[in-house]
Amino acid sequence: MKKFFSIDLTAIIQKTILSAKRFSVSVLLIAGFACLLFVKINAWEKNILYQLYIFFSLGSIISVAATLYLENLVGDLKRHIITVFITLLWTIYCLFLPSDDEFVGADKIIEISVIGSTAFLSIFFISFLKKDSDDAFWNFTTQTIFQLGLAVCFGGIIFVGLYMTIWSVTLLFGINYFFAKLYGNLAIFCFVLFSPLYFLANIPDKISKYDKKIALNKTSKILNLYILTPLATIYAAILYVYLLKIIIAWQLPNGNVSYLVSSLMFVGLFIIISIYPARFSLQRYFGLLMLPLLLLMSIGITRRFDDYGITIARCYILLLNLWFYGICVYIFMTKARRIKWIFISFAAIVLLVSIGPWSVSNVTKHILIAQVKKYENFDKIDVKDKEKIENKKKYLREKYGKTGVSDIDVKESEIKYVETNFSVYNSALYNKVQNIEDFNNFVSVSTYEGDTDKNVLRSIENERLVIKIISENRSFSISLQEMIQDIRVNKKNKHIYLENQFFQGDDYLFLILHVVGAYYEKSDGVSFRIFDGYLFYK
């Protein structure tokens, strides 16, 4: 009589040992990442370099992909040596990342994210680069995704069970001080140690991963054919009605249509891949169905570029749109039977356009800088164009940092100091000089980049601009009437713009570098959206 419930401890230990031998480098990196988090959460060492987190977390994914690729090409010893060598290359890359006290620009963040995402995606297809079998690829991918979901699910169950146990002890016996950091440690154990190690132990081995015997799961068939497909059809019908409306009204589509078409495209690709074994002939016509909607998406993207200019996100959306065109043609030509190249092409293109001097972020940066530099005579362009240029500058600073765009900003060296006091502000950009030798204190009054000094408050009271320095309990005020007479007002759009102006009182000198706001004709009032300046005072 078979036992109703039994645990084969020997099989579990054997499987664990085999997994550790197969993914030895990955296991060490996962353990290292967990140790880092344990150290951080228990405050043994607060200042851990972020490069270490990136090295261990992404390094473990890269080493898994390397192992899956090499295990059928070389022996175990060579596989371990090559994997260690790849890890060393990854170490060198991490050593050249910006330090903690340096600004990590969008280009570097995107590069790191893409490397990690591409390495993770390659886990599913890298074993089949030299194996021309989509049946085996589909089988391996579905099993691996299932095991990944199972690993996360089991980790979650263990976490919730132990969490409730600890919580009931703290509730009943009031021992809160002992368990204060235990919940965080428990989460690390369950999701950073247990789940990844369980997943690695259950990835199909180097023989079974090439199994071509596949069968479409009944649950998957019901989900994709009877739930997702009808919903996607309704969604596509709505987009086609919108397309018809655009044609009849002969107007440009809403820029946000790109996200709607992209969502439908991804759902369609998911259905095609999920029901691949069924070999429905209608699958190949999905690409033809999507082509008019992709054209709508292209027009929407063009409109966003015309209205708001170039950004990193819009460039990626444009590239995604072009990839969609290629995939639609590919699906039709191959009758939706060569699905692995959907994964491979996506990963390859994203990696190619995200790393190196030709990367999307780098190209975007140079285009924006070139656009800003075109307006050298800044005073001769209208208010609306000035605001666009300032928005481009703000975007560049936010995404790339001040050092990355220093050639279009007022450099720190342009604020000159002599001996003990601030004596002269010399702005080479505007070629103006103002003597401030009588003022020995200095504060920045800025809401331009969202980093306003909490010690300095700016408000409008009784038709005066009031600047309060909290720590010194001092206030300085400037008449709005005096400011407004210098503000250039766009009569049509009621924009206000003021730059590089000095306002001086008995005990202060206020330099306005840049102000953008709105003028309200009825109330004869103003509001400031961008406010950037310096207050010098005695």
C-alpha cells in the first residue's frame, strides 16, 4: 500500500547537489546577494556600494544564461572556467560604474536594466541558438516559466506561513523587540534564497530540455482561445472603429494610441506563443490584421515627436513600432511556426540600441543638446520657444545630470568668489556683472529642479514676493509691481518670462536667473511654475 504522503529526502538532497554542481557560480552569486541584503537590513554596514547589488543580482542571471548555453557545447570543467571568466568581465563592468556620490544618468540606468532584462530573457532561448527545434524550445520555455511561477508561489507560501507564526507570537507574548527585523530577514530567505535556488533545481536538464514531445495544456487552451482571444478581438474592433473615425474626420490620432496598439500586439503574440502546438492556420493572419493599427501607431508617435520633441521613451516606442512591423511580416511568412525568433530578435534589438555610443539615450542627449545650442541668441525667440528650450534643458539635467550637460548650463566656475566674501557674480552666459561686495550671505531660491532648500520659503503676500530664511528668522520682500514691469507678457497665451534680472534693497540683492509662469488678467496677478534665483544679503 502506497503512503498517502511521503517526502523522499534522498531525492531532494540529490537534486540539490546536482543543481549546485550545474549552476555553481550562480548559486554563489545568489548567496552573496542574500548576504548583502542580510547585512543591509540588520544595519551591520549601512554604506554598501550599490555596484555590489548590481554585480551579485544581475551576475547570477548572466551566469545562469551562460551555463545553459555552454552545458551542451563543452565539458563541465570548461563550462565552469568560461562562466567564471564571464563573471570576471561582469565584475570589470561593475567597477567602472559611477560611484555612490556621482549622478547615475538615464543612459547608465537603461544600460544596466537592459543587460539584466536581456540576460533573463535569454535563459529561455539561449540553449536553442544552435538547435533548430521550435517544439523543444516551446516545451522548455513553458516548463521553465511554470517552474519560475511555482518557485515564487512556494516562496510566498513559506513567507506567509512563517510570518503568521511570528506575528502570533509577538501578538500573544508581546516580544516585539526580538522580532523587529525578523520579517525582513524572512523575506530575504524566502524570495532571495529559497525561490531562486528552487527554480534552478527544477530547470530542465541538458538532456530533457531538448524533448520535442509537447502537448497543449487544457487550461492554457481555454485561457487563450476562449478568454483572451475574444477579449483581444473586441479590443481590436474598438481600435478599428477609432481608425475609421480618424479617416472620416481626417485628423491626427491621439498620441496615446501607441500604448493601446502595443498592448494589443503583445497580447496577440502571447496567444500565438501559448497555443503554438495547436498550429491554427489563422495565427499567421494576425500580422496582417495588425498592420493598419501599426500604421495608426506610427502616426501617433510622429505626432508626439512633433508636439513635444524627442525623448528616450518616445525613441523606444518608435523602435518598438518598427519591430512590430517586422514581426507581423515574419509571422505571416513563417505561418507562426518559428516562434523562438520573436524572443531572440526582441532581446537582440533592445540590447543593440541600448549599449554603446549609438544607444538611444546617447543619441537623444546629443540631439537635444544640438537643439538647445541652435538658439544662441536666446532673447530673440518668442516666449513659447523659450519655454520649450528650458523644458529640454530640464529634461537633460534630470536624465543626464548637470555634469552631462555642463556645456549648455551656467557652470559653477562662472560664480566667482574673492577671499572671504562673495564679491562679484559674473555670468558669462549673459555678459552681465553686478558688484555684491557689501553682502556676506548667500542662499539659493529655486524650485526649478524640485530640490528647493527647506530652509528657504518663497510666497506671495500683499502683492509682494516674500523670501523667508527659517533658520535665521529673516524675511526679504520685493514688490510684484516692480517685478511685473520687467516681465514680458505674451498677450495671447498669458505666459510670463523673466531672466537675469537684479532687484536690490537696503540689505539684500536678489538675482533672478529664470522665471516662467502665468499672468491672470482679471485679477492682475501672477503665478510662478519655474523659479530660479539667488539671494545675497547682509
